[in-house]
Amino acid sequence: MADEKPKEKPREMRAEVTVPYEMAVGSNWHRFFEGLKEEKILGTKCRKCNRIFVPPRSFCPRCFDDNEEWVEVGQEGRIETWCYSNLMFPGQTLKPPFVPVQVVLDGTDMGFQHRIAGFDLSDFEKVRALVKFGGRVRAVWNKEKKGTIFDIDYFELVT
Amino acid sequence: MRKMAIAQFAQSAGVESKENLMDFTYRISKEVLDKAGLKRSEVGCVVIASSDIFHSGLSCANAIDWDGAGAFMVEGTRAEDSMFAFIYACMRIMSGHFDTVLVTSIVKGSENPENDTLTGFFADPFYMRPLGINETTAAAMQMREYMQRCNITEEQCAKVVVKNLGNALFNPYAHVRKRVTVDDVLNSDVVSDPLKALECAPKSEGVASILLAAEDKAKKLTDKPVWVKGFGTSMDHFNLGDRDLLNGQLKIAAGRAYKMAGIRNPKKEIDVAEICEPYAFQELLWCEKLGLCGDGEGGKLIDSGVTQMHGASPVNPSGGVLAMNPYVSRGLYRLIESAMQISGSAGGHQVDKKVKTALAHGTHGFAGQCHSLVILEG
Amino acid sequence: MGKAVAIIGTGQTKHGRRNDVSYPELVREAVKAALEDAGLTPKDIEGVVSGTMPSMMEGISDTHLYFADAICEVGKPVLKVETCGSTGQSIAHCGFYWVASGAADIVLVVGSEKMFEGDGQATMSTVADPWFLKPFSAGAPGVFTMQAMEWMHRFNIPEDKAREAAALISLTNHDNALNNPFAHIKITMTIEDAKNAFIITYPVRLLDVCPTSDGACAVIFASEEKAKKICKKPAWIKGVGFRGEEYFLGESNKSIWPSATEAAKHAYEQAGIKNPLKELDVAEVYNPFTYQEMIFYECFGFCPRGEGPDYVLKGTFTMKGELPCDPSGGVLCTNPIGASGLIRLAEAALQVTGKAGARQIDGAKLALSHAMGGIDQFNGVTIVGADL
Amino acid sequence: MTKEYETIINTITLPYRWALGPAWTRFFDGLKEEKIYGTRCRKCKKIFVPARSFCPDCFEDLDEWSDVSQEGTLRSWTLVKKSHYGQVRRPPYALGLIHLDGTDCDFIHFIGGIDLSDLKKVREKIKAGTRVKAVWNKEKNANIHDISYFKPLK
């Protein structure tokens, strides 16, 4: 607790709060992350609307039916949208500058969130010249696999 | 008032689930819709109950809860407590804007730190929090006051645990299912004197889902509609020290629900009550305030045996919150049990008597700061 | 359909950094103002709805317990409703349905946030799941920027044009905020300032994004019978709508944003609005990001898809334009999140009752208010009118 | 990982700076000077402690300050024995609802100055109706812990 302002003026009380959670990955996402360890990107398919979900869904949120079919999807895809993160926010995992991207992997029907890297990101103008809508990207695997989303290190530009 | 009924419901069993929050939610809301033969897109609106009381480690829980609750592009919203969610769903039907509302409540206790850690976040940061007030310490002080002012004994409080955990043996949806004796309860570890470990509710996980429908629709969705006759909520002061812990707001909340349901003599007219008793003695105190016995007579009530599963006025045939405590969802669990009792589908924990009218109660906050209840009828 | 419902009083705090008061004191300020505006006392209130964004913002959970005394809840029926950024609209809808259901005649709705007490962006990173989205979190701007980029690309909007329009929106809102006694950010700026401000997530710059604010808003809803008795000039609720999309943002097309489109459509149907640009007199669009505001214009039918920037540059949405948007200065200048959506409604109500002071749009009779929340996921709309 | 199925540890750490507002700032400044302040409502005449800026019953502003008694009667209490994550102190510790003389509500604080290791003895020493008195911390930080605890008299 610290005084921010002189006496008689309303003060603030400072604290840091930590709360730990241990959350179930679930069988569905467990299978996805196991796939990443083997350098495979797995999705699930809705038998009603035929859309393929990556990350896999155990159910289709629209048709509200179980997704039972698993498919391996492409490791390349096109850039649906992207941005250039230039400012560090508390709670952020990656340090700016970095390039979050939505990739539509070949054979899937929706954007998959990851990042583009593999070249100098420090100059925005240079990044903009290289990263294009609809541009092709390819997954680059991390040598060390931990069964997390960073088993795909990043997506590189396919030139 | 527009008539409405619980048409279908589903609940998860108390065992810890290895599925993630999203998939866990989907299974239960899907079950309800399948029972009703209703497509997700045919639902009028969705009300989610999930909590920001740091339950789940995710802020704005409706973001991740939305898909599993079947709410994609359906009119929807989220309430902070499942009783609130249900009452709000009733209002939406009463307004005439919707004919069906799917209410789904979500909490995965196994993923969270202890209840005391989480309920400690109710407290203001300056005064009650640095003194360690949480639901358990607040309840402990309430219990001592209750024992002193109303001559309630520790044995009487322990009997509630024996009864409720005994009932839970017959309830496949309960979390804690074991036979205990009064001595077991009295000899269990002291948590916050006079509260002992077996007198405090566990930390459970539970997804529960109810399909509420207006009269015409309900009759199409089920053979056994359970009608909503009334509801009420009320709120007490925030500071524990500003309140009379034995005469809180439950009487007022109940008065509202009884008036709406046309109940004059709750003791006679309520056939079964499902009461939210995270701490054993609270069942006795809440029974008094609900008019199920006279003021100060909670001890006599448990001694008399009428609240036993096969007694004249069964209370918590499900085993109550002492046997199953998915914090945010526990209100819906009380409602579902009440609906099961009314429709005669409670199986091993079905009470002996014919149940026409049932009461479902929920509470949250320190020592019952906020109370809600709903009256259901066959 | 249910009973008619009106707004009979609104109250706001002065928004900004309000470390001069505690959180309960702040919300009480808004409640007092609303009671005074409606000429009511706490006793007249029959039910209370409250909501904030997430508990982690201020580190206090279930704030309806904490605020019990400050928002007149004691001894009254209460409900707590929350839907992230769209909370302000969701609690308003709760007040509306409560009164429409006939369960109460006068309901007080209170939204609040004290963002300076926590860390806004750190809190928002806790909305994202730890498996897929949180690892790539770039604060709220990251998500909204990707949406804006997708929109520009899909509709072939040249970046320079979008940037010019975004800068004009920034200027319009900041100018408007100068007329609003409750607004947080009150600065005089130029188009050039906006265009050259520090890049946060390209192309979004500092003056394209909202601030974090402390503030609260209270709105009192009443049944037709009570409203006519108590209030000389109530604002009538003409339509409400709320929709949400999937959690994973890649699964829906955010450049045409289905939830925003459908929420507005639902509300328009009830209000009988067919041509919003012509029929609405003013709109309070939830606009934490300038680029996103243009997507909203398109979703709400204020202009054809992809033509948002053209309409902005024509001046359609300025104070003197065909459909003035955010005469209050909007979320861009004031953003206590849990209150922001309700402030939009309070402002819309002030407009149609002719009580908006220096920011009044002459003769406004029909107004739209809106809020957005989640990871680009939720949208809520409420239409208010001067006539029943 | 403590579970038999796959989990992810998601630990949330967030910083806060909570504004006390004028009433609580003055209340805690009072503690620094070994005074316990309450505020009195002009309408219902009740004195509330800790001091606050508005009446929880009447909704009126409170600006009449009162230096209240540091002695009072115990209304209820608990002895905390179980630990949990983030607990304010290591058990055992006792909490009490204390009716300070001359006030119209109960004040919460620790009960101390006695041996808390044996529950039976504690139950003999403290009861409802026990008179207690504030014991001050030597080191003061203008927070609620400036009062160390309330000690049973006699």
C-alpha cells in the first residue's frame, strides 16, 4: 500500500493479484496438439455444412452437431488478414514488433490465428511490401515440440 | 401473467470432466435440445449463466461459452448467476417477445482455486478483504450467532449433512456421495470454527441446461411441463457489519415469489424444497426464513425428521449443495431437481409424497447477501 | 408483444481518471443523477440491473454485491447481466424486458467501469483462451486491426482513403466531445494529427483508438403507465436486438460482421425502420476504433457495403450531416467499458427528448444506440424514439 | 501438472490501484493516528464504522465525522483453521464482529492477544458479549492492519 498523493487527498491502494487455474485441454484439442508434435495440422469436419475447422471443434457451433471426422489439412494457406503489432501491452506473450495473421489453410474454410515471421520485421514499410492479402504462407515447425500452438514456430512467406 | 414451463432439462454429473469448458457445455445443451426435438436455430433466445467471480480463469466468460450454449446468431445474453439467468429467461417469455429460452449454466470447479480464494474477491480491497472475509468466514460468524440466538446445536447442524449426503447416495448427479454420521461431521476438521469440513460444500463442476417455454410451445415440447408460478430476489447490505445476519433478505425475496405464486401458507403448500445450503446450518436458517418452520425453529425442524427424503416436507432430496456445489450453476441444479420431483422422474431420490408444488432457492454473497427463489408447479 | 417501455431518467458521472472517489462512490454519482433527472427517490425503484465488463478489470468479482448500497439494491429484486464490451446494451435490454414482462414498473439499470484501477489491456488478454488466441494477443487493437484490414481488402478500399476517412472520424468525435460535459478526452486536434499519430497496430494509430476511462451511467426504465404519469418527455424503446458469433474470430466474416448486421435488423423490424439513413435522426455507435466505426455504418445500413469511407468523407455522419453519429464524442473519447454501451443509450435518449444541450441534434426524434463486445463477437442495438 | 489428463496452467496476474475515495482515505489516516472514525447520518442518526461517504440505509451523503470508541462488545467470531490460496495470514487466526460502543453497526477485525492454538480454550475465552479493545500496531501504514487486533478485556 503506498501513498500516491499527499495527505488529505484521496489515495490509491496498490496490489498485485495472482490467481492460478489449471484448465482441461479436452480430448478434442489434445488430439490436435498431439498432431502438432508429429508436424501434422488436424481439423474436424462438420457432416452437415461440410466446413473444416482448425482449431478442431468437437461440434459445429452453427449446425450444433458432433464433428466426428478428422482430417489432416494443408500446411500452406493464404493470408486472410493480418496486422502489425507495434506496441507492447501487458499480458502479451509475443514481443512487438510481430505480425498476427489469420491463415486459411488449404482444405479448410476459416481463418486460423498464428503469426508471420522469418524475416526482418523491424521496418513496417518493408513488412507491408512483403505481406499481401491472399499471399501464400507455409508453416515452419519448431524443432522442439511441446504440444502447444508454438510447435508451429511461425508461418513463412512462400515466394 | 403469460404462463410458462420448464419443458426439458439436462445436467452433468458431479464427476470431474477431462473435457474442456467449451465441449463440456455443448454436450449438455445439445442433450436438452435433442430431448425437445428442437433445432438450435429454432430457439427464441439463449441466456448463459457463467461467472466472472474469477471462475474459469477467463474474463467475459460468455465469449467462450457462447458456442457450446448454442447461441451462435441467436438473440442472447449472460447473467452472473444461474438463478438470475432463469428469472431473466422468465421475464423474456413474459414480455411476449420470445416463446422459448434456453438457459445454460457453466462452471468447472476442478479448474479453479479453492472456493474461499474466489469468494474472497467479493470483498472490498480495503477493509473486508485484508481481514480475510470470504463466504466461509462470513458463514462461520453467522453460524455462531445463529447457535447463540436461536439455541441451535452443532449436532442439529451436523444432522443436515447426514441427511443431505445420505440423499445424495441416491442421486447419480451428485458430486459427494458417502454415508456419514453426526459424529463424522462433528469430528471432521475445523475449517473456520464452528464450521467443520463436512459442513462446507465442496468445489464441484456442473453444466446444467433448461429449456423454458411459453404455454403453447411447452405443451408441444414435453408431455410433462413444469410450470413456473413465481420468482423473487432480494439483496442485502454489502458490509457484513451493517446487517442482521439472522434476518436477511430471504424473507423478502420469498414474500415476492409467494405473492406471485399465490402461496399463503408455504409450510403446507410447498411439497418439496431444494435449498442452496453451502454451509449446513444455512439449510435450517433458510427454512425458517422461507416459512417452512417458525423463526428460531430450524433446529426443531431437523430433529423432527419432516425434512428427510421420505418425511412430510422433504428438503434437498438431491443432496443439496453440500453434495454438489458448482458455484454458478447450483441454482439451475436446484430447479432441475425440483422439476424432476414434480414430474416424478427423480428415480432413487424421488420423494414418497405426491409433489405438486416445489421451491428452488439460490444464494450468493457473504452469509446470504443475495437470495433468489422460484416456485414450480406440476 | 410486451408492454411499452420508456426511459424516464438518465445519469452519468464525469468520466475520466476518477481516483478522487472509490468505485461504489463513482457508481452512486450516476445513480443520484438519474434519480434526480427522473424526479424519483430510491424508494420508487422496483428493481435494479447492474453490469460491468469483467471482474478482473477492477479485481472485484460480482460487483452487484459490492455496489448493493451504492445503487439502491438493498431490499430490492436485482439482476446482474454481463456480456463483455456490449454489457451496457445487455443490461439495458434486461431493464427493457423486465418492465415489458410486467414484473416491475420502474427499473434502474447501472453500468460502470473503473479502468484506471486495473490494467485494461492485460485484463482483455484474459478474455482469450490460453491455447489458441492468447498466445497471439496484441491487445484489443490487434483484433480490431485485423478486422479493418480484412474489410479494406474485401471491398478494395484504398488504404489512403480509409486513413483519410478514419482521421475525419477521429476529428469529428474529438470535436463533438468538446460539447459534452461528461466526456473524458477533450482535445483540439487536426486531421493531420490523426493521420500522423503513433502507430499502435498498423494502420491504426493513437488517435484512432479509445482511451481507458473511469465512469458510470444509470438509466431508469418505466412502464407506459408510469412513464406517462411521472415524465413529461420520456424516450420510448422502439426496438432491441443482440447477436453473437463464434468464439474463434476466423470462423465468421468480420468484414460484413453478421452479429452487428442482424442485431440492427432485429431492432429495426420492431421499430418499423426500413431506411435507417433516412429515418434515423441520430446514432450513438459504439466506436472504440475509427476503422471499425465505418464497418458499423455499413452493417447498420447507413450506407452500402464498402462505401463507408465515401459517406464519411462526404460528411454524412458529422453534426451537420444527414445522420449525425456520436454527437457525444463516442467511445473514442470516453470508454468506461461496462458503462459505454449504456452511455450510448442514455445519449440517444437525451437526443430524442431534446435534453442533449450543446450536442443536441435539432428535432431528433428517432435514435440508434449500440455496443460491441467480446473478441469481435457481440453486438447489441437499442432504438429509442420521441413518440410511443 | 497435477491431473491425470492433459491440462494447461493458466495463471492470471494483474496489477491494481484501487481508489479509496475521500471517506476511506480519512478513515485510514485516522487509524494512523490511533483513531477509529465513523460517520453519522443526519437522517437516521446512525453512526457507521468504518466511516463512509453515504448512508447504506438512507442513501444520504454523510459528512458528520465521529471519533468512536475503541472498545466494544463481541457479537460473533470465528477461528480460522484451514488454509487456502491467497489467504491473508497463516491460520490459526480469529475474526470477530465487534459492536463498538456508541455505533450502530458491527466492525470487523481480528481477535488476538490470546493463545489461539487450542480451540477449546479459545471457546472458553471468547464468547458473544465478550468486551474487546483495539490493540494498535506500532508500525502504521494507514491501512486496516494499523489495528493489530481486538483483545478480550479481563
